[in-house]
Amino acid sequence: MEESNDELTEESDETLNEDSGRSLSPTEFAEQSAEFNFDDASSQRSVNVLDNPVVHMEVELGRIQQGMLSPVILLNNVNNLPEVQATVEIRTEDGGNDDEEEEEEDTESIPLGSNPGAGVDRQPSNNVPEVQATIEIASTPAHKKEEDEEGLLCSICLDEWTLTGEHRVVSLKCGHLFGMSCIKRWMQDKPAASRSCATCKARATMRDIRFIYARCVKAVDNTREEELLQELSREKLKVIDLNIKLSMVNAELAQQRQMVQILKLKIDANSRADPYGDKRLDSQAERRVSYKLFLEKNMEITREPGCRALAYSDKHQMLLISQKSTQPLFPGYSIRMVQVPEFTASAGAASMLVSSRSVRDIAIDASGDLFACATMEKSVKVFSIQNRTVQCTITPNQEGPLWSCAFDKERSKFLYLGSQRGSVYVYDIRQPDQLLEEFRVGHVQQDFTAVVKICPVEPTSTIPCGGFLVCKLKSVWFYEYTPTQQVESHLLNITGAFTAMSYNPASGLILISVRPTVDKPTTMVLASLEKLDGVFALKTQHTFEGSRVQTVMYRSAQVYLNDADTLVASYLEDAKMLSTWCTNSGRRWLQQLPMSEGILDICPILTATPGRTYLAALSECRCRIYRLNSE
């Protein structure tokens, strides 16, 4: 190549020297340039100009200055190529100066078939002693272009696949490549028995889809695009959270202002009507009722640990206790039924087998005749308390086990199921195979924690159509039924890691247990559900502090005594005591009872006899019954 270029340069110099006396037109110069032969020193053969796509030529400066030569060079015998591009580069060098100086480069790309005379006029330069021209020829065959496109496009949607995301490049076992979303949609639209490759029709299944990591596959790198989309989604979620928090703060502010106005009115009224009002308030405080617990019965449920949940049926005056099965022929977990107020085994079978795994939650319907058990299985069974038989079995289409269950009070046949994945499923027990609704609680806020407890809320003046509360490990929600039978979700204004929740319809109070942190102990928050300006929020009534250590999800309980007094009971793991608080005594604990075992669940028992209220405390093997007396 170098020898050919040198010979071309020498011949062009000789020709230019011979013809220096006369002027050459641009057409004559182009014809002479095309007639040059590139002779190899050994073979002396003629070489095609396309074999050496770069040609270096030196052109006499005087002819360019006088406008005799055109920078456009015509190439012949290239019509058989599908695409040819010629590039002319003109470089100037100053050979008379020892110091090398860079001059401006002028590069033009002139496709074949264009008019050379249509080029841009060039102004002569008197300071350029030498000009060097370079011709580059590039060709792109049509079949190569098609192969490049074939390596970039999905054969189903004819769009480019990507390295990440839903349309990332995948292959089947036959080796054909597709975008992941396209081949999944292609296969899902067909029956499982007739699924095949979209290209060769070979038998294929969803398991045959494999990610491609080969470097030879041409794919558009959209990693940055996916990162930006994820960042955009996170920012949108932040905006949603901030709007929710702003609404809750506005609601709390409105509540505080309302309370301030009420207190001001009370102070003004008391100061005008009774100058001795403070003394009367002190005398009323001295006459506050004190409530004490006394051990009524200590029952051994089973010798093998396995007790976990409690529930009480008002209609049948029966306490339901989950335990490990004591029958060797029927291993698993069962429900023991204890008659109240005798606290003895009920007539008939003392216990009935309900699951092969531990029972996490027990729910009793509004009629008091049915109960459901949420176990660590994927299904829930509904039993009859009186007949001791299975009424129906409900199995949601989900992967994780079920953690909680609850019957709706207003819609007595509705059963709510809370899953480990953070969803709430609604079923009608009359049609156990049909899912009515699925609520993905907190999924928009990226909260996929388990549903700890579900508490139905009966209709009130504030909530005319009722609803239900959902307590997750990281958030608490309220779902309100609208008059059009739609459901609206509301994130409540409380933060923390939650372990338990209970709702008392008589007082309208919600008890939420918050896990301890490094600087805070376990907190029991007693609050009411308020609605201001269309936003639901928790109005904290009392806050009680419990244990600083919590290794197990212990459940607290509230006992409604009257309109003014509510008793709260919780187990203190660090002190190993059962502690009680009352709303009329402030934050200070009311009573502490020593316990040799951890109390997992606490259930209030309100009997039909006035003044006879009990509290059941369940450990892994025993159930203690306390009678509540007032002093």
C-alpha cells in the first residue's frame, strides 16, 4: 500500500511538473486521476481503487490558489457496490518553519453521484505552501445491515430489546432470542399444552425462559433509563407520603385548635360559675375508682408448649384457646373450649383439631356461632362452635402463609384474611371459592410486611358505612366503606414497629402496641379514630410505657369498664410481670403481677352477670383467669 501510494505521488508530481505550463480543468484532472495504475514492485499488476480505500495525493499549491483544481474527485467503476461513501480531507502543512503549527482542517463528505460543481466555494489562501488530500471510501453491504438489525430486534414486536427491565433479552431452550415481556405474553396467551417458540414452533414452557448475558448479543443499554424510572417512582412515592403526612398534620392541628377552644370555654365557665372549682376537681380525683386483678383459676392447658391465641364467644359463654394437640393419632394444633364462668371443659369433645401448624389468630363471627383460625398455612378453615365441624375452607391464591383473620360485624358473612405478604383478602363464606376483593395494603409505599391484625369497625356517626382497621408490622391503615360500596384507604398518623392491635366498639378506642427501640420502651397507644376535612387520623387519648425488652410478639388487651374508664393490660418481659394501667390514673401503672412464664395473649371476658368481668392471660402451657374487682 505504501509503495503504491509513493508511486502515485511520484507520477502525479511528474505529471504536474510537465503540465505546469498549461492549466487543467477539474474534469481533465479527475480523468487523469482515474487513469493512474497502482503497480506492485513484485507482481506489476493493476489494483482496483477499492482495494486501497485510502489514497494520498499531493497537489500543487499554485493550481488550488488559482482555482484550477477542485477538491472534488470522481471515482469510476463503483456502480456495482450497494453503498459507497467518499471523504476528501485537505490538510495544510508549513514546511518552511521549524516550529510545527496546527492549521485548520477542512473535511467534506461527498456521496457518489452528487454534482462536483455544486460544492461550496473556497477562498484562496496565500499562506498555505503545501496541500495534502486524502480520499476514504467506505461501503456497507445490504446483507450486513440486515444481520445487524437481526441482532438488535425482537422477532415478536420488531422493537429493540434491552439489557435490563421488562424487555430484556432472553432465550428459549431452542436458542431463539426474544424480549422477555413479549415471549411471556406470547406463551401466556396459549394453553399450557400448546405453548411453543414464536420462531421455530418448538415445544416450550415458561421455565425454558433464560436470561442472556453473552457479550456478542447487541442490545440497547437502558440501565440508566431504568435507574431514572425507579428514581422517579421513588420520588412519586415520597410526594404521596408527604401529602398524606401533610393531611394528617393538618387534621391534628385542627384537633388541637378545637381542644384549645373547648378548654378555654371550660376555664371561663368554671371561673365565672364556681370559684371553688379547683377544689371540687381535687375531691373528684380522690374519689376515682381503683381496679384490681385477683387470680380466679390457673389451668394447665397442655404439658407441651404450643398455646398462642385466645378468643371469647359471648353467645355461647365459651373461651377458645389454641394449643398443641394432645392426641398422638392426630398431631398438629387444636382449639380447646372452656366454659365460662365455671372455666371447665365444655360438654362433648374438649378440643378439636384445626391445623397441622401453629394457630396465630382466632376470629368469631357476629352471630357467635362460627370461628375461623389463621394458621401458618395458606388456607383458613371456618368451624361451627356448636357442631364442632368444618363449615368451609378458603385458600387465597398467594404464596405466603396467613397471619390474621376477622369477621365483619356489619357484613356478617364477610371474612378478612391477612397474609404474610401484606395483602388483605375478602371472602364471602357462602362462596368460599370466589375472591371478592384483594387490598394490597401499603404496597404503593413499598411496605410489604405481614398483616398482624385486622379489626372490623362498626358504623358510627363519623363512619356511616363502617370499615376495618389493618395493622401491619410497619404501618396502620383504615379502610372505609362508602355509600356506593367502594373502599377508600387511609394511612393513619402513627409510626413504629407494631406487634398488636385491638379495637373496642363500645368505647371506640384503638389499642396499638409499639415495639421498643434503643431509647424508648414498649409503648401502648390508646387512641380514637377521628375524621377531619375528609382525612382520618388517630387522636391519642393515653400513652403507657411497658417493657424495654421484647423478643416475642406479645399481645396487649383493653377492657372497657365504663364511659370514663378503660383498663389496659400488657406483659413486661424485662420485669416478668403482668402490668395494668387505667385511663383514670394517668401513665403510672395500676398493678403488677409476677409471672413465671411469658404471657403471649390476653383476652377480656365480659359475662352476662353485671359486675363479673374476667381477664384471661395465656402462656405457652397455662391459662390464668383473673377476676376484676373495683375498689
